[in-house]
Amino acid sequence: MPRPELFPPLRCLTVLTLSLLVAGCRPGTTAKVEAKVKGADPERIPLVRCEPVRMVPVQQKIETTAYLEAEHTVTVFARVAGRVLPVKIDEGNRVERGALLAELDDAEVKASLRQVEVQLAEKRVRHQLAKLEHEAMQHRESQAQLELQKTIADLGRLEGLEKDLISPKDLDDARYAKNRAIDAHRVAQFNTRKAKLDIDVAAQAIQELEARQAEVRIRLAEHRILAPISGVVAKRQVKGGEVISTTNPLFEVTDTSRLVSYLDRPQRELGLVEQAKRVVFTTDAYGDRKFHATVDLISPVVDRDTGSFKIRVRVVEADAKDLRPGLYIRAQILTEDNRDAILVPKTAVLADGDDRVVFFVREPDGNKGKARRLRLEAGIETEDAIEVKNRGAKRLQVGDLVIVSGHQDLRDQTEVEISKG
């Protein structure tokens, strides 16, 4: 008697499973089954969006921020202490070098100057009198010299006579007259030298008073506070009636026609910046208006603590007249002249390990073509594009279509459909 089948449904399931396994052994069947399981169409071509490759003018730039500064800013102090007279100069006034900013009370110094001038006038009169006295002494010395010569001649004449022709008394009188003339001449010489010394003393007194006069005049001039440079009064820190010392800052004068800015850059950019000549910058005060500057100085040393170096840029004079020290600027250091380059959108660039790649289509057939894979040799970067340096017939060239969307899963030589939207 035959045994009954306990599980007929199980046998049917086994047969179905074996049938599927046999079918899976046929060529091409596995991919179709997998595609059906995943809900995908194995014959469907990827749809991509492209942009044409163009040559555009580019310029390598280094972007940075900084503040404008006046190259020459001078804080003005008084040279002497004193009470300030009413101040007529205010902040914002333009002044030339040497212009009067403020004055201190100088009544006391003027009185000292008048006293010195009176004393000086007296000494000059004395000097003139000494010169006249010297002239008189010289005249007396000349007379004494003549008198001495006469007595010598008289004595010689008497001594030449015969003894019986002259009395001893006459001879003694002649000798006495000669000695007296010698003494008178010596006194006259002494008086002449003394008169000359009196002239020198009077001249010395004049020189001393002239030096004192110059000193007082300097003190008087120091009571006038002058602008040290041409520019604009940026600060006024004094009022009329205040008593100040030499340590009180009074004014700040800024030369707004010579504006500079100091840019700190990392040492890796030193090679780029050494070739830079021009700088373009904007400031919020003037919206999108572009101002120009030149690279004036590159620091010869790198700060070992920060690893950075300084660049001093000078604003061109035509632009400086519209700007002010202290403005915040956004600067672009132009490290090269304009040149032509191929730029691709950053959306076209994919990361592949340490590399960056792009896909492009060359000479498409209608709206279809093959995606070519290119490892990117990047150049300069802008906010939304990257320069492709490896360009040419076997690389990227003008006229190619670079894929910017739908290329995440592409492989080299994959056939793609180009979207017209």
C-alpha cells in the first residue's frame, strides 16, 4: 500500500526553486533578474547636464583684509608749559606745515625779551664808547712816540756839541726829557692795549646778550604751536584757558594724501607676492567701487612666531583723496598679469581619493556621447570655478562639454545622454 504524501506544497516550492536556479545559469539572465529586482532599466543611458568649455581671461589673486593707515600721523605736544589762549583750529580743518594751531600766554617771555633787548642796546653803546676810547689812546700813543723821537734827537744833538759849548745843566735837562718821554710812551702803549681789551670785553658782553636774546626768542616761538606736517587735524585735545604741560597731547595731524595698508600673509605665499605689483581693493564705504594700490614694500624677514610676513601697499594718489585712514578694506593682491585659461565649474569636479576628476564629452553625436574621465591638474580657484591646467587634444580643450550634473556614478567611456535643459 503506497505511503501518503505528508507535505505536497513543500514539493512544489522545491521544484520552483530548482527551475529558477537552472534559469539563472543562462547567459545574461542574471543581470536582467537583478535589474528587475532593483526596479531599474539595464538599457537606460545616464542623463547628464553639460556646460561648454571656454577660454576666459584670468588673473591669479590673493585675497585678504586689512585697514588703511596714514603713512604720516603726528601727535603734537607743547614745547613749554603754559596757559592756552583761545583755540581757533578744530578737528577736520586742513592745515599746511607751519600753520598756527594754538598759542600759549607769552606775556612773561615778552617782558624778558624786552629786558634783554634794553641791556643789549646799552652794551652796544658801551662797545662804541670803548672803540672811541681806543682810537683816542692810539692817537695819544702816536703823540708820545713823536715826543720820544724828538727828545732822543735833541739829546743826540747836544751830546754831539763840544763840551765848552753846552752847559751840564742843559745836557741833564735833555736826558731827563728823554726819560720822561720814554715813560710817557710806555703809558700811552698801556692805555692803548687797555682800550683794546675794553672793546673785547664790551663785544663779549654783546655776544652773551645776543645769545640770551636768541634763547628768549626761541622760548617765545615755542609759545606758538605749529603744524609739523601738512594734513588734516584728526584730533583736538585742548581748549582755550587750559594750563598744559609738555606731556599733554594737544593735536593729531594726519597726512591723508599718503595712505598705506599693512597686509599679513603666510610664508607659503612669499614666492607669489614677490612678483606682485598691483593691488585692487574695495571698502564698504563705497560699495563695489574699486580702488588701486601698489606693492610698496615686502618685509625682508618672516616672523618666526607667526610664520607670516608683512606687505606694505600704497594707495595711488588719485584714489587716496576719497578715502580715510581707518577704513576696513578687502584687498586682492594681483600676483600675475591677465592670461587665458580654461575654467570649469566646481560642480563638475569630483573627489577620487586624493585626486580630483572631471568628466567631459567631446564631439557628441546629437544629444549622446561618451564621458571621458580626466584627472584634474588644478590651477587658480575662484569662488565657483577651478582652472584646468592639463589641457590639449588628449585632455580638455575649448569646445568640449564638461559634465556638471549626473556624473557621480560615471566611469570612463560611459555613454551618456546630454540634457538640453
